[in-house]
Amino acid sequence: MRQADAVLTISQLAAYAGVTVRAVRHYHHIGLLPEPERNASGYRTYDAEAVVRLIRINTLAGAGVPLARVQELLDASPDAFAEGIQQIDQDLRSQIRRLQATRQQLAQLAAGHDPALPSSVVGYLDRLRSLGVDERYIELESNAWIMIAAQVPDQIDSVISQKHAELDDPLVVRLYQLLSDGLDWSIDDPRVVEVADCMEQLMVRAIEAGEADDLGLDNRFLDLLDASAVQASPAAQRLRSILEERGWNGWIRTERVPTGVAHT
């Protein structure tokens, strides 16, 4: 006849719960599994209650519950348990999003993309390449977007989405093609006027539509972007002068100014 008070050794407990002896000892150490009294021979002995608790601990841990929160859930009421699980699920979702973002960055690195560029910008630059935009101009765009993305990381994806929409406009595509070719133009190249015409049409549209395109960036940063654009090509300074003569100030934050007022 079996004894009603049968007890288990630590190895038997571990086997019944599907864990290792080392795991049992660790749970003892962090207080998740109460450490039982030792028998006359100095060995720990366990009962069925210990098996059930250990299975519960292992189940929660296997489901992704941090060990630091297992004790809280084991002792929680049904409502508190459900609320705690929901919170842990939200935490795991956040971790998954961070890991997915990290994987995207690694994929960009593996593909040879600049790690400072968000994936949305990479896709946009690839679209410019498909339009035949010169790689040197792509680099200029890339550098500008790196700086912008660092200032407004939460807005960059929506900004790039809008830029994709703009590329459906033939006038925008024509402007990119001109700017791409313009890196080698002389200061008196007649095509500079066509660039100015394209830019002015687009700026008029933006103002009439009430679109703000400065993203809340400060003036010093916008001046830095403008200066970088002007330095890119000998013809860029003339382009800016033409736009100023027509009453336009700034390329990133575009403003109408009285005719003849110089950019400062």
C-alpha cells in the first residue's frame, strides 16, 4: 500500500515539473519557490503542492513573463492576474517593435545603406534613383535627410510619405532631374532659370494650400540646410539670387519677401 505522505527529492520534483534541478535551485534563490525543510539525511523533500507551484512558475516564465513579476501573478486575484498579463503583453509588443526596428537597421547595413538613414528615407532615395537622379545628388539628399531625421524622428516617416506623393507630380520629377543635372552647370547656364520657374510654381502651390514644410525646425538649422544646398553647385548661388529677385526667401522655410530684399 502506497504511503499517503510520499515525498519527492529535488531531482524528482524537477522531472515532474519539466525543469532542471539547477532551475529549481535558482527559483529557491530568488524566492519564487519556498525552500522546504530538510529530512534527517539533510536532503530537501517536496510534496505535490511544490510540483504544482513549480509548473505554474515554469509556465509563466515560458510564456514570457519576467521572473521579477511571476511572484506577483502567482499570488494575484483573477482580475489582477488578467490585468498583469495584459500589461506584460503590451511590454512585449513594445520590445518586438524595437527588435523589428533593429532588424531593419541591420538589413540596411547588410545592403550597404547608411545606418543613419531611416528605412523610409532609404526607400525614397531608391525611388529617386529609379527616376534617373544622379548619385551625387542622391548623396546630397541623403545627408540632408540624415540631419532632418535626427531632429524630428517622430515625423520623418509621415514627411517621407508626403514626399512620395509629391513625386507623382511631373513638375516635381522635372525639378529633380534638373537639380541632378545642375551639379555640373556653370553659373550662367540658362537652365538655372527653368529650375527657378519650377521651384516658384511649387512654392506658390504650397503657400496657396497653406502647407508648412519647416517641420518646426529652428532658423539656424534651416540656414544650415540652405547653405549646404547653395554650396553644392556653382549655379546654386545664382538660383538663389533669381528667387530672391522674384520675392522668395529660403528653400526649406519658404517666405515671400519684398522684391529686391536680400537673403540674410
